[in-house]
Amino acid sequence: MDKFKINGPSKIRGEVSISGSKNAALPILAATLLFDKNVTIKNLPRVKDIDTMLNLLKSLGRKITFKNNKKIATISKGKKNNFFAPYSLVKTMRAGILVLGPLLAKNKKAKVSSPGGCSIGVRPIDIHLKAISKLGVKIQIKKGYVNAIAQEGLVGSEIRFSKISVGATENLILAACLANGTTTIKNCAIEPEIKDLTNFLKAAGAKIKWIGKRTLKIEGVKTLKNITYSIMNDRIEAGTFCVAACLNGGNLKIKNFEPKIINTEINLLKKIGAKIKTTKNTIQINGPKKIRSLDFLKTGEYPNFPTDLQAQIMVLLTKANGKSIIEENIFENRFMHVPELKRLGAKINIKGNKAIIEGTDNLEGAELMSSDLRASVALVLAAFISRGTSIINRVYHLDRGYEKIENKLKKIGVNIKRISK
Ligand code: UD1
């Protein structure tokens, strides 16, 4: 298992270019199951979760050819048309459940492994299944598998999500765009990755319309036409680098990213003292000399502050001039980075879904353990502002979602080395 060795403290300087978005690419790759024609997807990030989704597509009978170091993939229909998504592929990546909607739309049946638990919380799929069953689907869960069948094919319906869910919104969009008739979906997630998915499907001829802030109307079409589409860039990676630049009074130009997508995050970083200038697709960020604490920050659905940046912003607040409070509202077990940050000397107390952080300047390197994707990048940030050497174990979590992070960090001044055994 690979580890990172980091010697701190470092200060960030230079330029970094943002990669394609993992969370936008995953549903768009699942959507390619809806096509009879070829689809070319550009700007794929080279991360583990994307490999897993591509392997899942292959196991479902798709043919895939690559260009440009696997950043461009052309996906076409093979001879076989499978409808079985095995546990071995879905267990490592929850987004595997996103093939359920398209498989039903194309084959009227699907057998997809339930993704099971996850270190950041229970993460059930009840909202996905309840909504999909409203499209005329009979669902049975047996031996860890979702067995779904739509005898007459999918039929449009009116659905209101009881809770906002990114994945369930995506799954339903994927199911509804080839369904018979019109589907109205209320209380949708409106994350930028969902807009990327609807833009992609619309470009291929799907009839999808946002008719309210969180309401979608989808008129089913018979087929989708072949297209080439470039995935949006990763807002969580961009946010992570913005935080990194603020940690030690750094100075960073972030290229290849539209700042307006992360307005909430940029305003927050200005509040803690960062100086930020933006153009249409760059962010110039100068970290503050002294980080100001935040009275209260809560995570929420877009356009609120993302849970996927909670761990990173917590690292920043461990150095602030006073007490800050973060409330986690999306996942019930997303403070697993806290005991690790405490090993470096951070002063954090957990009370229910709140973390109370007391700023300190005395972080010292230690040996740490990654627990999940975003927690592990937070440990990298914390390690490079700590004095001395840190070892971060289990960086495979990080490899699931960040493209060559150590190379990008090295170029902007972080002393980081991957140790592979
Ligand atoms: C997606 C993102 C993930 C991000 C999360 C929240 C991808 C691949 N992953 O995950 O990085 O942290 O959105 O922005 O895009 N829930 C249920 N039942 C369901 C579905 C969800 O109770 O059927 C709960 C979850 O446990 C969680 C909340 O709803 O507490 C939100 O989850 P959801 O928006 O569905 O997250 P994901 O799509 O899994």
C-alpha cells in the first residue's frame, strides 16, 4: 500500500491546472449505457474511480477505446448486452449504483449490487429505489443485489424526492430520459455536476428542461445521437487548492477553472482573510498572514458549502486566530480526519455533528492514517503545514479522486514523496 512522506512546513507558490471532475464524469459515463451510437468523453480525470466505472461499463458489454493518455474515451455498444453489475466492481465505489437507471431504460431489467456501507456513513440507496420504482419498476433486494424489472418498459411519472440526493437525482434523470412519456422530478439536487449531466444528455438529444430551481421536466425520447462531450473541471479539487494556498500565506494561480462555480467557497476564504482575484477561468489567491476564525460554518447541498471540502477547511481553521465551529449536515460520520489531525497537535472537539476548533500554531509532523477520499487530502494539507516529517498511510483513498496530487503539490513547493512498496 502506497504512503506519502511529507516534510513541512511548506508555503505554496506558483500555478496549478485543474483536472476533469470525477463526480461529473461518473454519471456521464453511466449515461453512455443509454446510447446505441458511439459517445466520446473528453477531459476524464485519471483517477481510480474512473477506472472502476470504465471496468463496470466493459463488464456490461461496452467497448472502450482511449486516446490522450486515457483522458479521452470512446464508448460503443458491444455484441453482448449485460445487465448485471457485480459486487466486486460496485463495492469500492458507491457511484456504481448509477448504472441502475440506464440499464433499466435500455434493457427493462437490471441486477446491480447494493453498494453497502461506507466509512463516512451508512449511505443507503432507498431514495434511488423509491423514485425508480415510480417509473413502473418492480424492485426486490436479494442477497445484496437490487433486482429490478420494468415489464412494460419505463413509464414517465411525477416524483418528489423526500430528501435532496445527488446520486438519486442522477439515477432518475438517467432512467427518465428514454422512458415512455413525461417525468417531472421535484426537489432535485442542483450540484454543478448534475447540470453537466443534463447538458450532456441535452446535447445528445434528450428533452430535459429545468422548470424551477429544483424541478426538472423530462420528456422521454426513443434514442440519443452520437456526441463528443468534454467533462467540466473539478470544483472540489479547485477548492482544495484554494484552501492549500491560504494555509501558510501562499500565492497561487489556479488555471482552467470557472470561479463562479465555487462562489460560496471563494467568499468564505475572503472572510478568513485571503485576497482573491478572478477572471473567467482563473483564480489568483494570496493567503492571509493571519487566518481569521469563523464563528459558524455549516455544510449543505449546493449552492451551500460542500461536505467534500469540510475536512480541508477544518485544517485551515486549526491555524486560525481563535475558535471556529463547523457543522456537518450531509453525512453522519464525516469527522474521521479529526483524531488524525489531533495527532499533529490540532485542538478540535466533536459534539454530535459539530466540530469546535481552537486555532494553534503548533502542529508537528506524525504518522497518520487516511480513512476516506476527502479526509486523506485534508491530512496531506495538514502535514505540509506541520513542522517535521509526516507519513500518511493508505493513500489509495486519495488516488480514488485526485489526479496525481503529489506531482501537482511538488510543483508548487510542497516537499512530498510517494513511497510504493
Ligand atoms: C455525491 C458525491 C459525494 C458528495 C455527496 C454530497 C458523487 C460520486 N459523490 O454522493 O462526493 O459528498 O454527493 O454532496 O457524486 N441518502 C439516503 N438515501 C439515498 C441516497 C442518499 O439517505 O438513497 C443520504 C446519504 O446517506 C447522505 C445524503 O442523503 O446523508 C446525501 O447523499 P447524496 O447526495 O445521495 O450523496 P451521493 O450521491 O452518494
